[in-house]
Amino acid sequence: MPRPSEPTRERIVQAASALFYNEGIRRVSVDEVAAKAGLTKRTLYYHFKSKDDLVAAYLAARDQPNLALFRKWFAEADGGLPVKVEAIFRNLARSARHPKWKGCGFLRTSAELANLPGHPAIKIGAAHKKKFEDWLRATFAEQGIADPLELARQILLLLDGSFAVVLLHRDASYMETAGEAARTLIETALKKKGQKRGEGASCIRATSFGKMGR
């Protein structure tokens, strides 16, 4: 049996990605994916044993590129940590203003598969969101923020919440508002870190003064 060729598999995933993102996974048939890829249905099933596997591959193909794009926007933004995180929201808002924008593929797919929690695509979507949360947590921890996990989850909730609201209202400014809220949360966390350092320094000075007076 010949080994599946990567270019053919990629063509199928690219075709599925375009159709699933634009039309939704329920509305798109395997026949439509095969036709868009310029292949027979039999060839498609040679590479993917089921539509469920194809849906999972669609999300898996979005995973690393999306995360890399978030990191790129973060790294390229001028300013401190609050501004860099806000830049992710501002860039997403710009994307959301494009007429072909249809929201977050991971969240939309999870909504369509809400009654199938064990579906492989659900697991891939959950893992993707967890990777973003973990990256934020590690970034906040490096900055000495007291509870980096809690802050990372707050930012993730703002992000996914804004995805839903922007898709509902077709108003990208909600994404920008969420970014401003994220910036405020991070600024507050950094101020608390600075206050604790100041309190610690005061305690050290008071202890030293007490020893000198003895």
C-alpha cells in the first residue's frame, strides 16, 4: 500500500479549512471537500478515515499558526507588557473588520459539537486555548506577577468573550474594548507587584533601624 503523499493531504486540509471556516462543519459534506480539493471522495477517505478526522485536522492545522501570530503581535508592539497584550486584541479587531472574518474557528466548532464532548476536534480546541493560557501565564510569571494563572485566565475570558460578542454584533470595537480591559488588569497586577516590593523594602529598613537603636 503506497504511503500517503503529504501534498495531497495538505490539499484536502486546505480545502476543508476554507469550507469549514466559511460555512460551518455541519453544512459542508465530504463530497464538497473532495470537489474543492480536486480529488475523488475515495482519495479523501484514503487520507482521512472519517469526516470527524478531517474536522480534527482542520483545527490542528490552525493551532500553531494562530499561536505564532499572537506571539508575533505581542513581540512587535512597542511598549510594556500591558500594551503588548492589548496589541493582540487590537490586531484581532483589525482582522474582524474584514468581510470574510467569521470569528474563532475553535469556538465555532466547539459550539457545533457541543453534544459531543469527546470529539477529537473538541480536544484539539481545548488544547489550543490551554496553550494560549499557558503562554500568558509564563509571560506574567516572568514579570513577577503574584498570581499569573488567574490573570492569564482573565485575559483568555476577555479574548473569547470578545470573539463571541463581535461575531454577534459585527462590531470590532468590542474587541478593542476587551483589549483596554486586559491592559487595565495587567497594569493593576504590575502595580500590586510594585507595592509589595515597596512594603518589603520598608520592612527591611525598619528592621535595620531597630537593630541600630539597640
